[in-house]
Amino acid sequence: MSLPRNLVNSKRERVLLATELGRGGEGAVFALDGDSSAAAKIYLGGRADERREKILAMVAGRWSEKSPNVAFPIDALFDASNKFVGFTMRRIGGQKPIHSLYSPTSRKTEFPKASFRFLVRVALNIARSVANVHSTGCVIGDINHSGILVAEDATVTLIDCDSFQVAASNKVFHCKVGVPEFTPPELQGKRLSDVTRSANHDAFGLAILLFNLLFMGRHPFAGRYAGRDDMPMEKAIAEFRFAYSARTSETRMSPPPNVPTLADLPKKLADAFELSFGPAGSNGRRPTSAEWVTLISDAERDVIQCAKSPAHEHFSSAKSCPWCAMEKAYPGFLAFSLPLNIDTSAPIDIGQLISAINAVRDPGNVPALRELLPMFVAGPQPRRGIFDGLTREYGWGLLSCVASIQLFFWPWPSWLLGAALFGFGVWHAFRARGVLDEPTKAKEEIEKAVANIETSWSRVRDNQAFGLIKAKANELIQRFQGLGSEETRRLADLKSRMQDVQRRKFLENFYIEKAKIKGVGQSRKLTLESYGIETAADVDPNRILQISGFGPATVDAILAWRHSVEAKFRFNPSLGVDPKDILLVKGDISRQRAECQANLNKQLMLLREQSQRITQARDQLKSAAEPVWNNLRIAEANILEAKAKLPSELQKYMFAIVVGVAFYVLSSLNFSGNSKPTAPKLPSKTSSSVEQPLIVAQSNSSATAPASVAKPADGAVVDQTRALAGPQRVELPPLAAPIELKSPVVAAVDPQQAVNALPSQLNDIRNRDTVRWIQGQLQELGFYKGILSGVYDGNTLGALRDFKVTSSGRMDDNWDASTQQALSAKTAVKYRDSFVGAWSEGAVCRNRAEPDVVIGARAARSSAGGACQFLSVSVTRSGWDIRTSCSNRGEQWNATIQFSISGEYLFWRGRDGSTTRYARCVS
């Protein structure tokens, strides 16, 4: 059929057709003579008449002027008889179908410089172009991959605009066609020529295109179906079976293996795809094209460079690079091409850099801060006012109570004054305890400062951070030094695989989409593409058999097609290795060298900073800790000295005496009108009369008086209502000697007596007898092996450390009430039941002179050179849980270990869960 060449437009201007640019089912496209910016579409087969009214409405709307990225009709064309034959439109040059961009195979040749960021920008431009169409009131209708062209600068153009749905002059010109894989669920199976489309229908096809771009050409409804039957793509779409959805219980679908998922997208973008492909979207709630513009614009700012490959980019929300995972899963697959303009200069000499790294001083590990501080035996430095206050308050209290007793014997109303004076004395005595609050509060504040310093010290005492940086630097050095041999190996590998490489490149030119394969229609081709099988080079029977709906017969048909293509391949050894492949290898090696150098410079800086930071922090903390530590000991000594001015037990005895005498006097007074009290009568008969010793009242309520003093010797009943004027003489059985109460002064005693004496209050370790008692207790338990010298020396301190850590888990050097009580207890832990000592692995101690392991209160060391510093110790029912910092032959680690004792055996449970038995080596 000959086409007219001389045409006119609506203005009756002459239009000359030039070269034919392309031809399709509806018409042919021609260049225009004298106008390189425009082209003409001439309808074929009588289709001009049915399109005439729609095209004239689009021209009248002048939409081409408002939408530069949409190939709207510019003007109508007529032949010599004024019959409508077509229209003019903007000419598009240098752009390619969008399928050649989102397909990884075709992208390598059609868009070799395209990155993931480029794909995101194209997605944004598509959304903008569709939004532009919708702003005119048009609906695209048949939105699919064949209607979009992409340029090298990521701009896009929508074509085939004459098929859009247009509403004009109270009439709707429907879009009569559609591609099933892009048709929304609510329109699947319907006669599209009778359906009025909406922007929400376009939103489904737009979401498909955007998903194709962001997911490497995968279709959102192509995946693995958990049901028994096949799940064709059209049916999956109609049933909202979005393969990547979180609604897996509803869809019973899952994505193909080793592909990106919605978790690799920003959450808002992932939610938009869920809404677009889910049931809620069919009710007009799919994201609009304008909303997609906002979503993708925000997501574009989240694109970051992959940490491992310079060719990869991904969203920051992804836990790891999805393209690295795909390339690892499918050897030979490249998600994006590496840039070819990489520096391939000579290898970098980093010898000086390596020397600088090795020269950085390693601060090493240090023990707990308290072990580094000098031993401090504090003497009291209390304020004079504290002791004066104690003396004043206790003095007034004692004098007032004694004076009040005398007043009880004077005539009325003197005893009332005595009662008031007695209350005054008690009040002063209780006020004395408040005088001690000031040093106690000062001690609490100092303890808080000590705790803060020790917390800060725990952060810098180990060398783990420095060691990790040094290990990373050594790893980079080894990697750099091995790059030369890696380059040689990879180039040799290219040469040995030259035939395979040529064959694969040959097969990559044959796309399944364009092939005619029995039993493989368009839907199955899209499914294959979603599984990464695009060309003959990708055909693998094992991969295809994993796809739902592809049985052996279909696989055989696809393999037969691949073999027919492969039969045409001819190896040409004269071509040699592709220079691009060589350049890629050299460029990659050069890039890795540059990365190693940059990372090594970074590690050197980090090493210097970490070494300086740790050293300075340790020095500062030690300097700050010494005065605080000394102040704590002074505060503790101040409190002990203040309490020693009037020991608590003496206070109790004194007040018990005073109160007892006072009540004794009160109970003896006889109140009878205005009569004066008379002296009491003494018993008339006595067999042995002595003065009753003043006895401190006991708390045991069950104790009763002896029978001999239950009543007077003559049998007369004593009037218990009368007060006694003084100590009563009563008949007592013969006694050996009066019991004399003395002040609690520590006297020189036999060492064995010091061991057995149970102290009732905290003893002062500056007293030699107290130290002898401590040494004796520790010796009896097996921890102390020296003489009872009474000197608080290093051996005594070491033995006390061993006892404290094994009995309570405490790792301090404090002598306090809880330590004294634990040492006095009958159930105190013995040396033979502790983990402290020398141990030999196995059933018996093989060599007492050289044991396998020596364990102390704060560390354990092995004969092989390993060492573990104890960070904390917890006493459990079965033994001890110990948090440690260990090292051995350059390796360092932190671990929690467990000790337990059974007879003469120690069981050590290590960080890997294994248990080793040791026998105690008794020296």
C-alpha cells in the first residue's frame, strides 16, 4: 500500500514525509523533510477514521506544549482530499526501551554506565511523566514497558500516546488494549475496550514498572507458590498474590531465591508497593503518580555506596548490599558493570606506612586500679569539733542521769526535777549519735567518687579496642601484599577461560523474550526473567526446575532451544582475551590497592588516637584516684576513731546501768500523801551477806533469778510496792569471787586465744592483737602459712584477699564488719575448698614444682604462658562465676568461666563450654 507523501496540517501548511523510521501494527512513523525535531505517524489499514476524533481532541487540548516528556500529537495531518491520515509529534532520538535498562543482561551493553542511583532517577522521571499525563485528564490505560523510552541522561519519554484514554465533548475515547502482566487485578479477564479506566488503574501498571527498575527486572507477581497447582502470573495478579508481600499467610507466595526483598527498601517505599499490589489498592487507594514522585525523591537521598564493591549502590535501609548477595549466589552474574576509568598505575609502596603502624606503642592490659595504687594505712584526721561534740553530748547525758538519781531521794517535789533531769540526760546521749553523721556523709560522697573512677578505669584497663584496630591493620597489610599474585592469577584465568567467555557472550545475544519456544508464552517468559533467566546463557535446567509450573517437558523445550543457539557458536582464538575484561581486572586490583592504602592510613590514625587516649586516660585516672582513695581511708579511720571515743557496747552498758538504777530507785519510793519516805528494813536473818554486783541487764527473757534470792531468809513477804533507796542486801549462796566488770581494753593474749575469741565489734587492724587474731583465723582455715606476728604485712593481705574472694566474691582490700564476721563464722570457707592454689591437669598432681595452673584471688596463669585477669567474681551454689580478660600468644578475649570444687579436684568450665579437671598440688 502506497502512502501519500504530500500532506497538510490543520493550518493547511504543507508537510513532506521523508525516511521511514519504523512500522507497527497500527501505522508507520516517518521523519519530516526540513524539520528534524518532529516526526509523523500515518495510520494503516483504515484505522485513521476510528482515531480521528480522539486525535483532534488531543491536538485541541495542546497537551504537547505542557508535557515535553510525553509524545502527545502536535497537529493532525490530512491528504489532498482533506481526509485525516495521521498526526505529527515530537521526534525522539537516542533513547532506548526501558526493558533494556532494567534487564541486567542488556544493561551491560545498552547502558554500561548505569548504576543503581541511575535506575532510581529513571524511576523518579517515569513517575513525573505519568503525573504529567494525569494532570491533563488523560489516562494511559495500556501502561507497560514498551511505551517508555530512556535516554543516557536518565530522562524518559512516554510514547504511543494515541492509545491513551481521552475524555472530550462529553465522550470517553477508551483505551482498548492492555498487557495482562501490567493489568490490575480488578480488570483481569475483562473486555478492556468497554472499560473506562482510572488513574488508580494506571497506578498499578506504574508500580509494576517501578518494581522492575528497583528489583533487577523481577516481576512482583512471579515467585514460588506454596500450593499444589500451578500459579500463572495472570491468576496470581487477579488473586493479589504479591510474591514479595509480608502477607505470606494470605498470598502463599515467596520471592525467587537470592533476590532483593522489601526489607532492602526504605519502609515508606515498601509500604507503597504493599498497598499498590494488595486488595486495599483496588478500592482506589493505590499511591498516585504524584505520591510516587515524593516517595522516590525521598528514597533517592538514601542511596549509599556499597562498602565492598565500587559498582554497587543500595538504599541505606538495607542490612547488606543485595547486589553482592546476588552475584555471590550466581557466579558469572554482574548486577552492574564496573567503571572502566579506574587508575591502573603502578603498585603503591606502603612500606613506610607499615613501619609507622608497627611503631605505635601498644598500651597493653593492666590490672584493677586498686592493685596499682600504693598501700595506704590511714591514720585518723578528724575535726576537733567532732570529738568535742561527742564528749560534750555524752558528758552531759551521763552527768544528768547520775544527778537525777540523787534527786529521787530528796523530799517532794525534788523527784520531779530528777525525772526531768534524767530525760534531759537521755536526750543528750541520743544527740551524740547525730554528731557522727558528718563524717559518714563525707565517706559516702567519697565512695561515689571512687565508684565513678573505677567505672571509668574499667573502660580503659583492657587493650581490646587497640588490639582490634591492630588486627584490622595487619589484615589489610596481608591483603595488600597478596594483590599482585591475585592479579596474575585472574589474568591467567581469563586466558584459560577464553573459549567459555566467548561462548557466554555469544549466548547472551539471544533473549528468551524474543524466542519462539513451545509451551513458553509471554507470562512464562516474564516468570523466567524474574528468576534471572533472560538469555540462552542463563538457561540452567536445575534452576528452571525449581520454578513453580515448569515441568520436565517445558525444561526440555527450553534446553533444546539453547542447544540450537549454541550450535551456531564458533570459537575464534585469534580474538584473544577481551581488552575490556583485562582492563576490568587491572582496574579492580588498582582500586583494591588504593582502598587498602586509604584504610591503612585510617587504621594508623585510629591506632595513634587509641594508644594516646588509653595512656592519657590511665594516667589521669591514677592521678585522680590516689587522693580520693587516701581520703576514703581517712574518712573510714575518722569514723572508727569517733566511735572509739565512746564504744557502742560501753554506751549500752552505761545506759543500762543508769536506767536500771533509776527505775530501781523509782520502784522503791513509797508515795503516801505528804508523808516522807522511810528507809527500808533489811532482813533480820542472813547466813551470808554480800553486796550484789552491778549486772548489766540481759536480753534473754527466759533467765530467772536463783532460788536462794527468790525471798528473804526469814520467810517474810517483801512489799514490792516500795522503792529501794539503794542496793538491797539479800541472802546469797557462797560465791567463789565477785565478778569484776572492766572496760573493753584489748589486752595481750595468747595467739591461740586470739584465734578462738569471737569479736563483738569491728576491731582496729592497727592493733597487733587484732592482726594476730586475723592471722590465726586465716591460718586455721588454711589460707595463712606464716607466724602470728601481729604485723599486717603482704602475706596477711594476700591471705585475706584469697579468703574474701572465695567466700564472698569481693575483690577489695577493705577490713570491715562483714569481713570480720565472715572470718569468725563457723561455716567460713577453708583453703582446701577454695579455687586458690596450684593445680595439675588430670587425676593427680604430676609435678608439684611446676603445676599446670596457678590461681590466685585476682588472676590465673598457666605454665603454657596463658593468663586471665579476674574482672569480677560471683559466688554461686555450685562454685564461682568469674568474668575474665584473657590472653595467650598474642590473642586476647573476654570470657566468663566457672570454677567448682569436688574433694581435691577443681573443675574449670571455659568459654567454649568444655570442662577440664585439675588435681590440687599440695606444697
